[in-house]
Amino acid sequence: EEAIEAQALGATVLIAGHIYTTQCKAGLAPRGLGFLQAVCNAISLPVYAIGGIGFDAAQHAELLANGARGACVMSAYMRL
């Protein structure tokens, strides 16, 4: 519902998360790939996944297969 509202209000891109378990959201269950897919299917905007995303080609392919245009990486950069 929030994604549909954001699109109606003029958003041009969305970030959806948190998709995977992440230390940044310790104790909170991730929303998962089903959530990502539902958001991507509900709107025509590009959606970027966030949350628990690393430098992993298989994970990136999984996100793209579920409708994401790309991904936002935070914690993996902080560990460099």
C-alpha cells in the first residue's frame, strides 16, 4: 500500500527492505523476497532492495529474479 501511495505522490524510485537478516535491524525479522516481489509487482517504478545485502552474485541474481532493479549495500561496505 505504501509503494502504491508513493508512486501516486510522484516518487520516481523506491527502496524496499529489509529483505534479508541484517545487524542494522537486529531482532527484527526480514520482510523477505515475497515482500520484494509484491512491491515490485504492485508498481511500475524501479525498486531497489536493501537490508542484509552483500557482495554476492547469487544474492544479486535472486533479487533481480524477484523484480528488483538493483540493490543498496551498506553493512558490507562498513566491513571493508
